[in-house]
Amino acid sequence: MTVHHLLLREGLSLKVEDQGEGRPIVMLHAGVSERHMWDAQWPWLVSRMRAIRFDWPGFGETPQVPKEFSYAGDVLHVLDALDIPQATLMGCSFSGGVAIQVALQHPERIERLVLVSSGVPGYQASYHNPDLDALFSEADQAFLHGESARALELMEKIWLIGPNRHADAVDMGYLQRARALLQASDRPDEGAVFVDQDFSAVGALDRIRAPILVIVGDEDVPEVIESAQYLAQSCPNVELHEIHDAAHLPNMEKPEEFNHILFPWLEKDEDVR
């Protein structure tokens, strides 16, 4: 395995895992995890493709730097540094939104998109649950007041277990692995400024011509499920799959079902241009 230490911006060295040969796929982790969330997909991908994964700044083994930053810009920096003119992007959660932004702003760099439990920049779901909104608010307040244990407990309930399930209904092996990665995740430093916060993909998704695979768990947050349906309705070249009894990290919770969807789709020999 090749491990690169890429200087993305002043003071920030990004550790990037880069293995395999062939068409490149860049794997972008969720905000409640880090790069090892893709472990169940990694061996197959590196045996057939060039697979790249890294921790976002402030997550896993990558430190945060309190400066202006762009997640989409960081993806482009990685592609440029590794001399990759075009790649498949696979993003989970907020990283799916990052992949969408790159596809809209730099379509020539995108071969395909895999959007897992993905957000859509600028999209406001119509479904709202007051009880779930209260959980989000309590988690935010816990983070704000430094109550990390309580914040992690709430994030686990919302994202890893799912708002409509109890922990005893979830496989304990999955939950332990996902919990460990959640504990390694973080938020951007208070001094960091996210420059793309006003970017919106609403009304522009029909411009994405690259093939898109959308995967979502049916026990995910309802707003995320609605976003997946919005993507399926708005993108011209899209395939939507819903995984039963899975929350926000279906590739970890139901890896066999997830891989059964992902791997054949990636192997399709189609002209994407």
C-alpha cells in the first residue's frame, strides 16, 4: 500500500491511502466516522481498481487547521496531487454532498458518483419530526458545552442505531465498530471557516451526466431517505437502492447487501461520456 502525506494547505498534511491499479475511486467518509468505515469494501476495490481514501481534516488521523477551507477543494487537491484527471467519487452522508458539488463545478473530473446516505447541498426536506429535531438540538448543545459523552450517545442513537430503532435491535458487532469510528470523528475547529456553506445543488442536478448510484438504509433519518428520493427524481442517469434494516452507515451495517449492489454497478462496462 502506498501512503501519501499530502500538504493541502499551510500546516495541514493529509494522510492518504492509495492502493490498487486501474480506474480510480476516491472514498469520502461520513461526518460520524472516518476513513476505515470503508473497510468492508476496501479489499475488493483494491483488487480491481485504484482505491484512495483519507480522513477529512479534524477526523481520524488528520488534524484540523483553523483556516478557511473547502471540502470540494480538498478533493480536487487530492486528485491533482495524485495525478488523477478523472475518478469515481463515493461519498457518505455530508461527503455525498461534497461529491455532488465537485460533479457540478468540475464535471470533467468525475467518471461516476456513488452517493450513500447522502445529503444534497441546499435541499430542505419537507419531513420534520419534532422529537428528532429535539435530539439534534440536544446533541448540538452537548457538543457546545463540552459534554462529549452525552453528545456521542445522542449521535449514536440518531445515526448508528437510527431514530426508530432500539439498540437491542442492532447487530452488536456492527455497533461496536461504528461506535469506535464515531469516537474518532470530530468537528472542524472553531477557527476554521467553511467557505462553501452557501453552495446549493437544488435545481442543478439535471446537469450531472455521470452515472450515479444512490444507496440509503430504510432505518436512516427520514430527511436522508427523502434526499435519496429527491436525487432519484432529479438526476438523469441514476439508480436508487434502499437497504432494509440499515441506518446511516449501510456499508458497515449490511456489508453483504451493500457490496452486492455496489460491486456489479462498478463493473458495468459503459461509456460514461
